[in-house]
Amino acid sequence: MNTAEHTTLLEWLDLDLDHAKSLAPNDRAALEARLANDAELRAERRSLEALHSMLDADRVDVREGFAEQVMESLPAAAWDRSARSTAWRLPLAMMLGLTLVSVMLLGGASADGPIVGTSLAVLDFLQTTTLAGSGILVAAWRGAGFGLETWVATSGLNLMAFATLVVCLNLLFFSLLRRRAKAPAATPSSEG
Amino acid sequence: MQPSDEEMIVSILDGETDLYAELVRRYQGRLVNYLYRILRNEEDSHDLAQDVFIKIYGALDRFDPKYRFSTWLFRVAQNAAIDVLRKRRLKLVSMHRDDADGEAGDWEFAGDGPTPYQDARNIERGVAIRAAIDDLPGEYRELISLRHYAELSYDDIAQMKDMPLGTVKNKLFRGRQMLKERLAEFLTD
């Protein structure tokens, strides 16, 4: 038997023993026929069987409760809809509860007024607060704009400094946008 | 018939998150043993296996079904183990030890359990096989670990390593031939 043929037989033996079940039926038949007549090949098979058993036996045991420990350690995943779906319920329930309490308290305070009128009063209060808040915000921006306009108009140097600041802020903004666009999306194959 | 890994992932993403425990049980043995081959520490391999399962859970929605779950799991595990080794700056050394008595004893267990001699012999075999695997060239060592400890199929290994199937078969054959030569004293009749 030449070396190449011997190597092929060894490869067939190795593949057959490795539970790969990918040895073609013809090849297996040829291998079995050769094994029947070749003591050296049979000894080779015994060595390979011993090696496979040795590799398979050399294992560590998984500690008890490992799976339970993993499950207890799992954080809420972003994709976990069951966790996400309840997130809005508590704040909404609290808001409704507070609204109900407010309506009841105000309704009780004004014993003569109807509940509907009290609810309208609460809504009116919320509207007024929102408008007042936005009014303050607008006033703040107008004040800041007025102050800036005054400062910029005082000299050409101030105007140039302001223009430079605006350009730098824009450049920073665009560079941040480009950096975000270039960042590769995380894929499962690249994690770890 | 048990659901496939991919079917279980679909169910988990649909809200049956408790099924993930079943997925963990399917792979815990293989993952711990695979990591043990790399990290050489039983506790570290358990801890890292837990971290890998947690990481996988968080990324389940990004699992690409064109890959098998097993190849994804062990690829993540491999990268995680490499990161640990880098941090620990662990140096893999050979643990060669000559057998002074030169005996090649029968390694089958006796019916009543191993005798002290057999216990010692089994420990010696364990040390020898780990040293022999360590001595293999990098790629052969990796393929042996993926086949015999991660228990990946030849197709899975080919996919994970982006390697032709024939190359996987050939390298595993050569790796085992090298191991056979190094462990000859434990494999004789």
C-alpha cells in the first residue's frame, strides 16, 4: 500500500470515528474491507478510538444551578417588549390618580360647583401654567437675543468674534454628525 | 421533537423569555468546556460563560438567522476569552512531563470505581492531554477545541472560521494525528 493510499485510509478512519457520518457508503465499504485484512490498520483504528475517548472524557462539570444563575443575572433587554410595555403604565396611572384626587378635592372645596366645572377649572389652570411657562421661555430668549444684538453691534471686532463662534459651532455640529454616520452598526458577529 | 435554536429565539423575542433558560442548558456544558480549554480555570470559565450568555441575550434581536446560533455563540465566546487573556496577560505554557516509570496501563475503570493508582493515572492523562493540545499549532488547537469541547459540527466550524469544509476535515485529521503521536503512551493496547 503506498503512502497516499495509507493516508486516505487514515483520513477515512478519522472521519468515520468522529461521528461526522459524512463518509460515503462506498468509502466506508472499502474501509471495512481493508480493515478485515490489515492488522496495522486495525491497530491504528484502536489508537484513534482511544484518542477520541480520551478527548471526550476530559471535560469539566458545569456547576449546579448555572442556568438559574444566568437567568437571575439577565438584565432587561431593549428588545424585551414585556418589560417595555409596562413602563408607561405606572406614570399614566399616577397621573390619572392625581388628576382624580385633584378633581375630588376641588369639587369638595367648592361644594356648590358642579364636578364638570371643577374639571374645567383644573384644565384652565394647566393651560395657564403652560402658557405662562412658554411665555417665560420666549421672554428669556428675547432678552438673550436683545443682549447679544447690543453687544455685537458695539464694534466690528465683536461682530467678527461672534461670527467666528457661530462658524466653529457649526463645524463642531457637522463633525459630530459625520462621526455618528461613520460609526459601524454593532452586529452579532463582531460583538465580544 | 425539540424546537431548534432558531425557533426558540423567535419565541423568546416574542415574549417567552423563560425559554432562554432552556437554550442556556443546551449549551452550558459545551461553552464552559470550550472556555476552560482557553482560560485554564474552572471558575473563570463559568464566570465568562455566564457573561457570554448575558451578552447574547441582550443581542438576541440582532441575531442573523442565516448563521447558526451555535456559531454565533462560540464566536462571541472566543472573542470574550481572548479579551480576558489579554487582560490577564496569560502565557500558555506547555506542561510536558516525562513519565518516569514508562508504563502504559489499562485506563478502563474497574467495576468498583478507580483505584488510587487509576485515579493518579487519570489525572496524569488529563494533564498530558491538555499539554498535548497546548503544543499544537494555533489553528489546529483551535479546531480541536471547537470540535471536541464546543462540539460544533464540521459545517459549523467551517462557517465560523470562514474556511472550506475540506480544509476543516484535513486540519482536524492532522491535529488528531499530532495528538496521537504525543499521547502514544496512553493509547497503546
